[in-house]
Amino acid sequence: MALSFLARKPDSGLGNIRSSPGDPSRNVDWVLLVTQGALTIAGCFIVYSASWTRIAGDPYAFVTRQVVFAIAASVVMVAVMSVDYEWFKERAALLYGATIALLLLLILMAVAARESLIAFDLGPINIQPAELAKFTTLIALCAYLSDQRSDEVTYARFLGGLILVGAPAVLIIAQPDLGSASVIITIAMGVLLVAGAKAKYIALISFLSLMTVAGAFVGGFVNEYQKERFRVFFGQDANEDSVYQVRNAIRALGTGGVWGKGWLEGQLTNDGSVPVMWADFPFAAVGEQFGLVGGAVLLMLFVVALARIWRIATLSRDLLGTYLCAGVFTMLLWQVFQNVGMTIGIMPVTGLPMPFISYGGSSLLTYFALFGIVQSVHMRRMR
């Protein structure tokens, strides 16, 4: 009796060679996980280098918060990985409805306060419903499309998906937050393409998106500073302050040369020539301090992450997993392209953060949760 524990079946823990090959704990994509970790650590160093001279007496103010955000996000990712992604499909309607309610509440609060609001101010932290919408809208759209077993999306199915995506996108544009709205629309395009939507359906989404943005401009929903950003991009007359940020971001990249000026040695990074660099223009800080080589290494990490997500999409056991991975892939690709593009002047400034690199808790939590979903798909591919 005392030695009965010797006959007990071993736990199926991580690395336990006696557990089933199909056990989720033995199927973590370690390449993706290590790449994600490398990007997050690099992000903390970049946030520090871009902000350490900005607050007198507390050079660690922003990076300390970023580390706390990363720890909290890691807990969220582990929780998401621990459950089957089908669990989220079963609760897609609840999650989506809660997100719509939060977006509506934020708009009502903005109307009452007679100012634009993109986040709930909870004292030490701000919560952006638009970031939550990226996660829940992806879940809702993939759950909706995966119920149809077909090689292509029917027109009726397409309209249903359009409504699912359109509701949060319009509410986010009304905040106004054009950058986050563009991500929601991009997610929809990626998932619909993989699901077999016809090219004319994608063209229709693009047209409706452009019309919605145009309507926001005409209706006065867009702030003056956002209008200035588009004037800068299209080379129209704009005030000097609007041009200043983009011009110096490009200068920071150019002066870094091939190898960069060295860690914490970037003059434009240190003297505040690019306002809010740690959130909006972290790639400029990389370029000035680490040059072309540093920028290329950072982008290669994103390429590795994208390649692993695409691989997981092809290995998924069902359409739901494939669609989820396709949405995360498209979202990651678009945000990296947009952030780098606005830094080098080929895209308008929208304030979209660079995933894992830019300062911000809401964005970090969202991406860790999304990568947790991707890991869940990979961990359960053999079930």
C-alpha cells in the first residue's frame, strides 16, 4: 500500500516521453514561441532606448510598465493555449456582443464628455475596446464561416460576414480610430480569401471601407490632427508640427547607416525629435541605433513568425483553425507593413503600433492572446 504510488501512471506533462504524441503539451510550436519572446524582449529594449531621456528622474518609467504588460500578457497567452480553440467558438456570440457593448459605451461617454475617446481611463491603465475587437471579431467571423463546409463563400454567407465585421469597424471609425478599423477590415479580407471568397467580394469590402472612411471625413467624425496626417502623406499644405514627426523619423532611419550609431547613442532618438517614438515610431529608433542591419534582423523575426503561423494554418485539423491562423497572419503582416511604411513615408501616419515592439498594454495583450490561439491550433492538430 505504501508503495502504490510506484504503479501510478506518469503525468502527461511537458517533455514526458511516455505521454501520447497527440498530447497538446507536447506540441507547442517552440520556434514561434521563441521568436515571439525575442520580439517582446527586443521591444522592451527599444521602448527603453526611445523613452529613457523623456521623463526627468525616471528613465525606466515606460519600460517598467512594458515589462509588467508582457508578464500579464504571458499569463493570458498560457490561459488561451490551455484550452481547445473550439471553446472560443462556442462563446463567440457572447464575446462579440460584449465587445460591441463596450464600443457603444465608449462612444456614449465621448458624446457626454464632448471629446474623442479611444480608451477607458482606469487610472494606472487604459483599456482600448478596439484592441479587444480585433480578437473577438476574428473569433466571431471564423466561427461563422467554419460552419459552412464549402470550397467558396456564398454571397449570403459573405453578407453575414460583412455585417459581423462592419459593425465593430464602423464603431471604431466613429471614435475615431482609423488605424484599428483598418486592422479589422484586413482581418476580414484575409479570412475571407482563405475561405474561398470571390475577388469581387473582396473588392466590395475595399470599396465600402473607403466609402465609410470618406463618410467619416465628410461627417466630421475625424479629428483635425488625423486630417493633417493625410495632408502630410499626400503632400498637401500642412502645418510644420505635422510634418516634423514624419520628417525626423525618416532622418533617424537615414542617419543610422548600415550598422547604426550604437545602443542609446541615437541623437534624434534621445533628444525627442520624434514625439512618442516608443509607441508610434519604434522602427526609427531601431534604424538610428542599429542601422540597416538591425532593422533587417527585426523584420526577419517577423518573417519567421509569419512563416510559422502559415505552416500551422496548413496543419490545422479543421477549417476553424485554418481561418483563425489566416486572420492572425493577415493582421500581423498588415500592422508591421503599416508601421514600417509610415516610418519611411510610404504610408500615412495612423498610430498603429508595431506588434510586440511598440509600447502599450492593450496591443501586447491582444497579440499574446492571438498567438495563444495559434498555439492552441498547433497543439491540437492531431486530435
